[in-house]
Amino acid sequence: MKCRVCREPAVIDVPRHNANFCGQHFLDMCRRQVMKAIDDFDMLSKDDKILIAVSGGKDSLAVWDMLGDLGYQADGLYIGLGIGEYSDVSGEYAQRFADERGLTLITVSLREEYGYDVPTATVATRRVPCSACGMSKRHLFDKAAIDGGYSVLVTGHNLDDEAAVLYGNTLRWELEYLARQLPTLPARNGFPKKVKPLVRLSERETAAWCVIRGIDYLVEECPIAAGNRHLGFKDALNTIETASPGTKTAFYLNFVEKVAPLFAAYALPDDVELRPCTECGSPTTGQVCAFCNLATKARAHEPVPVELITGRGARRR
Amino acid sequence: MKVLLRNPRRELDIPGPRRVHALLADLELNRESHLVIRNGTLVPSDELLADADTVEIRPVISGGAL
Ligand code: SF4
Ligand SMILES: [Zn+2]
Ligand SMILES: [Zn+2]
């Protein structure tokens, strides 16, 4: 196989573009896709003060690397979720990436600063693990962005992530969620602007970016993720994609362009009355925000080791 | 050839030569969700892997509500 651009030997084939690329021209293709997303969806300007949600995995390190490469200055935020060894190791990958490049990584530890961790919150709230985890992360990322005076919060969601969520929401016709599933969410009501610059790149492409750029990321998965619903949706979509390359791209990007506007009326109105949470000051509809409720319950529970969660009927891939 | 798989980590011995796409098909792995890396370098799907090669098949799918 030869590179579509320079005819040198290719290192990767990208069926959805019906093209093969050498390392250099693959990186160029990725840059173009990210610039197009930033442009089309009005994500970032060079004056923005940017905070990136960093996990130590391929997507968050790839987006941090790419934004730097494209001339954006950004700090990272890592949250120690207390998911056993996985969390320790992922934190080391994030820190090493930042240190090697002289970047600023802010670190928050759930256990040290909020008195609980994800396994304990899962048991204390009887939710599925990713729900307690996701709620904690969203709250702390929002809070760090607002408190730190950042103008925009960047996450590493890629095309596969967004297509899988869209697939799940469509199968159930979750109109409220569909209305909100956009690559850029403007700042409002005390919440920061949020953007996903990788929505035009597949997971295979963000991983290939890391391999070609020599980025050492944590390949091992969160031990809790196994068996979650999104992985099943990703598998299903990849089966379709293999038979019909480009389907995931069309499914997601056509949704954003043609369908999401039709659902806009189902989004929660902008003018719902929010007031500061009496405990943490974050905007909420009630007295105490959902995060503080969760944290209070989890703190009252004795610490739960991660094995107790992963032992429960998890499906291994 | 030596084939390193991840999640969970394991090693297989598979006779070469073999093309990358054939190796993935033999192992029932989807090309959309894996990269194949030989000596630290990515290889495309039609690459011929030699019996003496050591390759890593790296899954690229992450889970989790984000
Ligand atoms: S897979 Fe679930 S539990 Fe693990 S880090 Fe992601 S959201 Fe949290
Ligand atoms: Zn080239
Ligand atoms: Zn609160």
C-alpha cells in the first residue's frame, strides 16, 4: 500500500476515507479533521484559556498533543478516581506526558479531597459504576474550569464515543439527550463552554496518532468499563462500519448537521431557575446539588475495594 | 511469529508469513477496533508479516460514560 499523498509506503489504511497514508500524511489528515471540527463548530480561539480533561488514555493525550501542535495553549486536569491500580497507573501516564512537554497538569483526588472514591460511591448509591463516576467527573471538571477562570473545557470524545452515545439515545428515542448531544455546548447558567475537537476522528485514528507521535498512553482499560452498554454499541457500529466504511461518520455528522436542530425544542430551557448549591456553590435546581448528595452518601460508607465491583458479572473482552 | 494481545495481556505463537488482515480475521478481531504494530511501527492491512516478526495487536476501543 502506498500513501495517497506522496506514494511512499503507507503505515495505515483508513477505509472511511478510502485512502492509505504514510505517518506524516496521516498526521496531516488528523490535523485537518481537528481544525475543521474547531472551525465548523466554533470551538476554540487562540485567545481562549483552555482546560483539558485528561485521563492518561489515548484520546485525552492525543487532543492535548494536537491542540499544542496547532498552536493552542492548554492546561490539563486529572481526577484521581480511586479505581485501584488503574487509577494509580493512569495518573502516572498523565503526569509523565505533562512533565516531558513542560505542560501544566492540575490533579484532584476524590479520596483525598472529597473523602470517597468511585467503587465506594458505586456501592453507596447503588448506581452503575460509570454513573457515579461520570457525575463526579463532570462536576469536578466544570468546577475546576469555572474556579480556574478557563474559558473553555475540552474533552477527548472521539467519533466512536459520540456515535455510540447517539446510537443508544436513538434506539430509545431519548429526545432530551438527543437535543443536547452536540460537539460544542456554549457556556450557560454558571457552566463552562464544552467542546470535543476529536469528533471527526475515529478511535483507531486517535490511537494511531499516539503511536506515530510516540505518545505513551495507558492501553489497559478501566476494569469497571467491561460490560457497559457503550462498548456493546461500539461493537455493533464497528461491525456495520467494516461492511460499509464511512457509516459511523455519516451517522454522527449528519445527525449533528441535519437532525439535532429538529430536536432543539426538546432541550431543557435556558431559563430554568438555578441557584448556588448550599454546600459547594455550583448551580443547581435544588438546595444541594447532585454531586454533593452523592459525595455525602459515599463519604458515610466504609471504603469499598475495586475488586468488589469488578467481580460482579463483568464481561471481559 | 510472536503476537502480543492486550486486555488481558497474552502472547500467541502464530505461523507466518501472513498478511495483517488475515491475521486479524484468524483471531476474529475487527480491523476497526485494532491497530497492528511491528517493532514500534504501524503496519497497514495488506502488510506481509514474517515468521520471525514480533507484532502487537492493540485494541483501541475505550469504554465508559464520559
Ligand atoms: S469506565 Fe466508567 S468507571 Fe471507569 S473511568 Fe470510565 S466512567 Fe469511570
Ligand atoms: Zn505520504
Ligand atoms: Zn454541591
